Amino acid sequence: RSLVPVIGATRYVQSHTTLPQLNELMLKSRGLQVPYCGITEVWWDNRAVLEAAGLAQGIEAQAKLIEDESRFIDFGQSRIFMTEENTVI
């Protein structure tokens, strides 16, 4: 939380996997892989704010985030990607 202002994020959400029986049914019916334990979403108001977070302060913040995340994330089994939301309805 302390680094959110440094990286310019406006929202940080953790979603933890739930409903194991329903997940198992969905996996088997679609031939999918085992789900992750959860996902994290970090939100920025726009791309310019995100890109500005890559400056010196942001780089230092990223190093601190990686150090913290390494305590509870299996990086070898994880993914990271940037997305842009597109409202359909």
C-alpha cells in the first residue's frame, strides 16, 4: 500500500480462488489447467501515468514490490501482463 502513490496506481485488488467444486467442474468440462490461487489487479488512470511510474522512483518501488512479492508468489508458476479494459455492455 505504501508504494501505490509512488507507482501512480489508483486501485489494487486481490482476488482469491474460491468455489473449488465449481472450478473442478469447469476444468474437466473444458480440458483446462489447474487454476491459480488468485490474481492481483493494479489499476492506473491512464497509460501516461503507468509509463511515468517507470521513472527513477518507480524503478525503486518495483524493486521493493518484487522483494515483497517473492515472499508469497511463485514467480515460476505466475504470469504478468498489461491489459486495457474494453467495455462490451
